[in-house]
Amino acid sequence: MTDEQKKRCHEIIHAASISAAAVGAGAASVPVVGSFVSLCDESAITPIQITMIVSLGKVFDVSLDKTTAASLLTGMVTAKVGRKVAGFFAGLVPGLGSVVNGGTAASITEGVGWAAVAYFDK
């Protein structure tokens, strides 16, 4: 990976992670039933991650459509499990949900991004 590719990957991944954190933190603060919040933020975070994967592919001259990117994301199922576990524990402490949910969304998006970079860099 060239320095320019690495720089571009950092920009793409960090922008997606910040967006995911904002969605995750915002969804946790909505006063609704826990599973509905999980659905809401997942439905908003998944497109962010798909767009990130498509953008990372372009950095490595790999052309992906959104369906293929979604398949790659689905293969990284541990991200979904991690969000569910973190969401459960965050719900046990009032006020902590936004911080934990946002941080978890950012961390997982960051991990998914770098996993995609490793995949494309092969």
C-alpha cells in the first residue's frame, strides 16, 4: 500500500467512523424500546459502512457495487454481535447509552474499514 493510499484510507475510515458514532449516540438517546433503537441505528449505520467499503475499494482500483460491499460487510458478522452486546450493557446504566453506543459504532466501523483495507491490499 502506498503512502497516498494509506492516507486516503484513513480519511475514508475516520469519516465513516465519525458518522457512525453520531448515529449511534443519537439513536441511543431516543426514548424508545431498546430493540427498536438497535434497528434504527443499524439501518442508518449499515449504509455508512457499505459506502465506506465501496470507497475503500476505489482507493485500490477495485470496483464494487453496493450489493457486493454489503456481502463483505455481512461476512464481518462479529461487528453486529459486538453492537448488540454493548447496547445491552449500556442500557443497564442510565445516560451511558449514548456514549457507549456511539463509541461502539465508531470502533466497529473503524475495524470493519481496516479489515476491508487488508482485504483490498492483498
